[in-house]
Amino acid sequence: MAEITTRRAVSEGLLKLMESDERVVLVSSDSVGVIKAQDIVERYPDRVIEVGIAEQLAVDTAAGLAAAGMKPFYVTYAVFASMRACEQVRSMVAYPHLNVKIIGANGGMGSGEREGVSHQCFEDIGIFRTFAGMTILSPSDASQVEKAIIAASEIDDPVYIRTGSGKEIALWDDEEPFEIGKTIVRKEADSDVVLFSHGFIMREVMKAAGELENEGKSVKVVEVPTIKPLPQEAILQHVEGAANVAVVEDHSVYGGLSSAISELLSRTDPKKITTVALQDTFPESGSAAELFSKYKMDSKAIKEKLLTIM
Amino acid sequence: MENLQKIANGLRADVLDMVVEIKDGHPGPAFSAADIITALYFGGHIHIDPENPDSPDRDRFVLSKGHACPLLYAALIRKGVIDKKHKLTLRKIDSILQGHPDMIKTPGVDANSGSLGNGLAMAYGMANALKLQKSSRYVYVICGDGELGEGITWETFINIGKSQMKNMIVFIDNNRWQSGGSITDVGGIGSLKEKFEACSLQVIEIDGHNFTQIFEAVAAAKESNKATVVIAHTIKGKGVDFMEEDNSWHKRVPTAQQYESALRQLRGE
């Protein structure tokens, strides 16, 4: 397939779903442009529910659509889905366990383009992880985003899907499936360090792991695109015998995959966990590369951190 | 109409039975909405099959002012949707009758509400779904007037007007009180009619305790080519003299003597 952006990938997935199931509807809070979905509006004008700049209403509208048998997908920025409409997701979607899919663009600091903190989001996973019954997906390139949209439609649960700025590059084979609840070993290695990661920062992770390998130091890399429910058994198998565990994520150091794995291992197989994530600070505008460099989350910083535990 | 009045007062008595049993709950705001709910459920508007309350082919009802829910539970018990054995379990552990409406636990409850403003907004989603499904069913909503302080209600009214969602009929239980005092002093909401008209809505003002006027408003809403909001002027605590217009009954439990007196009044004795 021709290379598409991580945002347009959402629309590609939605178009396939809308063609095959007339219950699928798109809810927009003036956010059709976020996923470049003008063709969806033209093709299915009745099935795009546009509420204007009103994220709380958008989530409740999606809840009402789902309660009456439709399959709504709501697209907005991650920061508005998780914070502006936080209570609506919690009390009107997660609590009644409605079949609502929420797609958060600009997930992570690096996906925030040059918009700055108001449009970046590094708290979403921490927030949604506390909502009972919520599934959280964080795919790592455009092909995986499109497939995650389709995979999410196949489960009758509330799902949050994190996506990016649109600028993230393709990392994997287009034919690779997206399977909810599965971990993916991205670099096999005879190593006592196991690294877990998710989302578009996988690019930095793979670069760091590749450079280390060239220097004769190997690390096993495991992608965890389903953050909730956490694939606990798979993670425990991956860490078996490992001396050190590392987690790299474009999220706050609090509440994300790093926290989830720490919680799991602290009660099952305690190990030292080294984390590369956004520290307790608000970042700023800048390109993804500049931000990852300044906030010590680029491949160089990841490599340096890994060297301290190898 | 006499029969409907009897039903409405019966529901009010049921509310008191529940509140007295658990020593908790909101009688005042339930009583102001009792006649509207009675008109909708027992006056031939909300069609719901007690044997199959989840049927997609049903009218929806959302009590957006969810704290008045003992009234909704009483109506659903009388309809035969909720088994009457649950009546006195309100707010107790393991009960299907939660302190605020829970659409999963309670048969016949169409929306989670109680977090003010969200019931109305969710109802807008239901109305969109029914429209897409080309259903002839309606979505009825009762909002509190204090609830209109929530910004999301105005997000919703703007959108009801924008899309002229004519399968949605919203009643404002305009009892002029909210938890902390009068809506003028606390919320400062001001004139409602102009606000709704500015949202391109048809506004009908009625006495919310007059069944004829409630029915006329529903008929006018259904006939209109505009989406409608009904401002129902009501009395908080309506039906029991010492509760009427006394906002301490927003959330208060009657003494044994008050309970007896209230039941006598509601029975017309």
C-alpha cells in the first residue's frame, strides 16, 4: 500500500468499516480534519455526527449512539479525549461499558507537532488505565493504526486508540496483523535486558537497539501495543530469567506502560525497572526529534540509559 | 386526568417510602417532576414492553436530573418493568436501584445520569441513532433548571437546534431551586426562553403540574417542524404542603410524623 500518515490511517480503517457495516458512525467535534476524513463526510454525510467544538458532548453523543445500537468512533486530540471529556468517558462510556471507540491523535509529546503543551498529551494512558473495563491500544505505525481501528471494531467494549501527529514513519511490514492482547518481539536477543515499549517511539527504540547490537551489546525488544488489558502472561514470560527490565514510552513517567509493568512485576517477579519517559515536567513546542533529544527520550538517550544496566 | 393525578401522587408516596426506608435521597426534586413523568409513562407517550424493556423499538426516556431517580424507579415498578420486590432496596448494597440511574443494573433505565448535563447529551446521541435507523420512536428528557448551569447542556441545545432533532422532546423541570438555593442566586441562569430560542428551538411554556398542558405540549412538539423544549413551571416538593417551596427538602428524610402527614396528603385524605 502507498505510504499514508498515521492520522489518515484512521480514516482508511474507518472507510473499510463504514463500507461493510452501516452501524459504524464517525462522531466529530470539528475534528474531521484531524484524520483527513473529508471523503468520509462526502461519502457518508448522514453517518458523520458533527457536534462542533464540544468534546464532552461528542463523547456523550457517542455513548447515546452506542446505547441505541450504533457503533460510534469518536476522533479528537488525545488531550481533549482524556481530559476535557474525562468524566464523560468514565461515567457515560466506561461505566455502562458501551461500545464506543475513542481515537486520540497527538498522543505523546513527540506527536504534538509544534503545537505545544496544550495539544500534546502524555497523561492519556495513565488516566484511561484507571477506568474499569477500558481497552487501551497504542499502535506504532500507520499500517498498525489502520489495523488497530479494525481490530477495535471487532470487540464489543469501550476502546481508546492512541495515534500521532501524522508525521510518524512506517516501521513494519504492511501485511503484519494487529492482534489485541498480543506482544510482538521486535528484536530477539540473547540478553539479560528486556525492553518494553509501545507507540511511535518504537522508532527510537529500534534505532537504539540496532546501534547497541552493532557494538556487540544486545537487548531484547518487545512491543506492547495493548496496554490494557495488559498481556500479563506474555510479559512474565519475556522477563523470565532477565536481570533487568527497561520500559521506553512517549508518556509521563507516571501511569503509563512503565507503571503497569512495575505494578505487575512488583507482585509477581520483582525486578529493577529502568524507564525512559517524560519526567515530571511540561515540555514545549518543537519538532519530535528536537523534543525527544531535549527531554532525553531519543535513541541516544535510550542507548545511554540501557548502557547503565547492561 | 383524575386517574393520572392519583398515579402521580402514588409515585410520590413510593418515593417517600424509599427515602424513609434508606434514610437518604431527594424527595423535593422528584416531586416537582412527578406529574411530567406520570404523563409520559401513563398518558400513552412512552411505549415500553415490560417483558422486553431492551427492545430497540421503544421510546427512550432520560432523567437527566438523575438525583430524582426514585421517581423513575417508582414509575418503572408501576409499569411492571422493575419487579416491585426491589422497591425498598434503593441505595442498599447489591441493589439494582442505584443512588443515581445505572442503565446496566436497572431494567428500563435508558441512560446513566446524575452527573448533571450528561443525560441530556447522551439522549442527543440516542436521537441521532433513532434518526439513522429511521425509527418513529421519540427520546424524552427531563432536565433540571439548576442543571442548566452545566456547559454541556448548552453544547447540546445548540446541536439539537442545529440539527433540528425533532424526535427529541426536552422538558425543563423549572422549579426555580437547586441544591444550594434559588437558581437566580446560585446559578444565575436568568431567562430561559430567550436562550432556547437563540438555539433555534421552539419553546413551549406550561404548568408542569397540569396534565392537559403537558399533553398539549407533547402534541405541539410532535406537530412542529422545529425541535422543542418545554419549560415546565413546577413547584419543588409539589404535593405535600410542608415540602412545597421549602428547599431543605432537596435532600432530606421526613420524620415518622412528617411521613404520615405526607402520605395522608398524597392519598387526598
